[in-house]
Amino acid sequence: MRALAEFILRGRIQAFALATLGSILPLISPATIGLVSLTKGTKEGVLIFLWVSLPLLLLQQMSADNPLLMAVTIASLGVMVIAAAVHSLMASWQWSLVAILVVSSMIAIGFSLLMGAYVDALVTAGQTMLSSIAQQQAGEISLVVSVPLVLGLIATILLFGCVMSLMLARWWQALLYNPGGFQKEFHSFSLDAKIAVLLILIVGVVLFLPADYLLWAYLVGSPLLFAGIALVHHVTKQLNLGSQWLAFLYVGLIIFGKPVTLALVVIGLVDSLIDLRSKLAEYKKP
């Protein structure tokens, strides 16, 4: 991975090539743009973003797919530039996550205003697919594909893709200039109490909306989710519990989903309110 990071930073051509070829692999393309933005500045990141966007736009012109899908791909690269700029300026995962959350939500809502017909087409295609599955299984599927659901899915894809790509970019940067630095900053990540409470209040409001807005509640609560995950990583290292506990965590997220997610959100909220890391440090004192 260090060699890959060094290759990206050799020059614009190398970064452009990897960002373009990396678009077929998860995270690689936005992480490349993120590394360039973090290391060489936002201007260089914007330049690589524009270069990579051009072939994607040309590819869309030759494709019969819904243009919204390519627009989401290009938007994910743009969000990465903004996220890297915020992280460079604030040096804070809290504000980086908040920025990603706000920008991802605004872009999703913007798609409904600027590309409403394509959003509706995606809703129709999704509902048709669900109806087909229900007929094959001779049953009913309670899920209804709607505009709020599709927009929430788009915002969620943008947010989680950007956060994971920013983490990968920061890890690459740390490998080159500060080995172990990314682990330290991620393990120390927590939310200010005011931010955490505000997010929970917004989640509470969203939960009173119709069921097809539920995904937006998870979206707003995602910074608390990442804070909870960061705390688990911190505790695992501080108590020398071994990496198998982290494996259990991620397997649990995949298999059980909602209960584990809610538990991590609660952990992230509690940590923001009472600083569990300091209490752990006191516990470890002889």
C-alpha cells in the first residue's frame, strides 16, 4: 500500500491514471483524489477530480443507463474533494464527518430537483424489481420504493463511500509521513456532546416521518456510529484484547445489522457525553 501511495504522489499523470482505472474498484478512485488533496492541496485534488470526471461523462454519453447512476459516481468524487479540504483545514474527524453528512444530503436532495425524472425512473425500476421478486416467491414484500427512500440510499452511498475513502487516504498519507498516525487519530475520534445531542434530536424528528424516511435517520446517526466503532477500536487496543474482537464486531454488523448498529450509536453517544476513554485510562492506572 505504501508503494501505491508513493505512485499516486509521483505526479498528476500517475494520480489521474490510478483514479481513472480505480473507478472499477471500491474506494480506490475517491481515495486517490483524497490523498492528492490532503498531501498536495485542494487545488490539485480538484484538478484530478475534473480529469477523472471527463472520461466518466463521455462514458455516460455512450451508455443507455440512467444518467443518475453516473451522476452519483461523479458526485462521490466531488464529495471526496470537499471532505479532504475540510479535514486538512480542521484536522478533525468530527467536522469532516459532519461536512460529509451535510454535503451528501444536499447532493441527494439536489438530484431530486435537477434530475427528478431520472429519480422517478429509478423508483419505478426498483418497484418493478421488487414486484417481480414477490411474484417469484409467491408472497408480498412490505418495502415500497419511493423518492425519499431512493434519495436516502443515494445520500447513504455517498456518505459511507466518502468516509471509507477518506480513511483509506489518511492511512496512505500516514504510511508515507507519519506511520501509526492514522490509528491514533481514529482511536481518539469522538463527537462533542452538543453535536451528538443535536444529531440524536434530528434522528428523533426523522423517526416521526413516514417509514420511507427511515434510512435518513440512519444517515444522520452515522457520525455516532463511526464514533462508536472508533471507541471499540480504542478499547481493544488499550486492553490488548486481540484483533479477533474487532472481527467479531464487523461480522456482527454484517450478520445482525440493526441491533449492533444501534448499540454502536448508543456507545458513541455515551462516549460523547461522559468521555469513556478518560474513564478507561483511570481504570488502567495502578
